[in-house]
Amino acid sequence: EQEIDVSSTSVSFNVRLQSAVNYQQFVVFKVTPADALVEFNGETLYVSDGTAQKLVPFGTYDYVIASEDYHTVTANVTVNDVNNKKVINVDLKPAYGWITIDGSSAEGATVYIDNKLVGKAPLRREMLSSGTHKVSIVKPMYKSYEASVEITDADMTELRPILTADFASISLKAEDGVEIWVNEQKKGVGVWTGELASGAYIVECRKENHRKVSQTITVNPDMEVTEF
């Protein structure tokens, strides 16, 4: 823009226009993690080793930096310097933490988190998104264990569950040479002592050339060593 005075005489003046290219600037993004998505003014930029760049005219632009398991950054940048690159450093903050599951009674137990099988205890460092998660632990001869855990950004949560025994020690006796079967599984001959989980069982005594004899027993964890 230029102001001029106009009179009754002729007026002449020169106007020099600066090329539009001189009003452009490089915008450079340096992001962590290095594979984060960079969206600039609605366009997804190519990212190499955590760096993306674009030459743009002067103005104000919106950008979004996002990556799975991290908090998304949404902001804007003003471009107005032809002599320097506009460098934007974005270090995304983790939206995840870790959980450790340990404890003697949980040793070897099967662990589910949010109804998904994750492995056997102990779990030393399982990554989870920040927020509330359901933990289920299952182990033969023990009551199932459930808990809700809160995972916070970049923190370790320790869970040391105490599983409750759900079995009893049982002694089954029969005459010499008589096979002892429990729920169609042969346990021994003449006598068998072992542990059974809570519940009902069909105990059968079998001997060649003899009719088998069966009995239903109910086992609960409050029993002492019990003979049948």
C-alpha cells in the first residue's frame, strides 16, 4: 500500500512488488516418538526420523501431533519470518503406565486384563493405557480373584493379590485290589490321598468281575483331612 497526493497536474510513481516467494517460510516439526503422525493445516506430512517440514506462505496454521498410547497435541503456529525456519519441538506425553503382578499365592496363575489373556503370574512389566482396568486371576484349587486397578501416566502400579484356597485334602480308602476312580479318572488302588477342588464328585470303586460301587461326595475348603 502507498499513499499518493493527487493534484491538477499529472502524477506518476513507481511501485515495486516483492515476489510472493519472499513471504514464505519453512515450518519444521521435530516430534517424539519419532513415528508420530504430523497433521498440518489438514494435511498429513511425511515424517522421517521424527522430522517433518513444509514451506508455506505467511499466516497462521493449525497442527495436530498424535501417536497411539500418547496424549494428542493440538495447537497453531504463526509463520512470519522469511529469514529463519520455524522449528516446533513436540514431545508427546505418555498416556500409559505399567502393572506388575506378583505374590506367592499367584505364582503360575493365569492373568486376564480387560477380559484378555496376558500370561502367567508373575508379570513384571505389562504396559496398559492410562485409566481403569479389570484384572482377573485364575488358578486351579483357588478362588478366582478380581480387582480394578488405576493406571496413571508413566507410573508403575504394583498388584500383589492373595488368592484364597478352594480345595481340601481327601483320603479315599477301599479294599485291597479295588480301583478308586473320581469323576472317571483313576486315582489309585486300595487307597488314595490327595487334594480336590471344592465341588461335587462321583467316586467309584471298581474291581474285575465285580459290580462297581459309586458314591457322590461334596468337597469344601473348610474340611480337615477327610476319609471316605
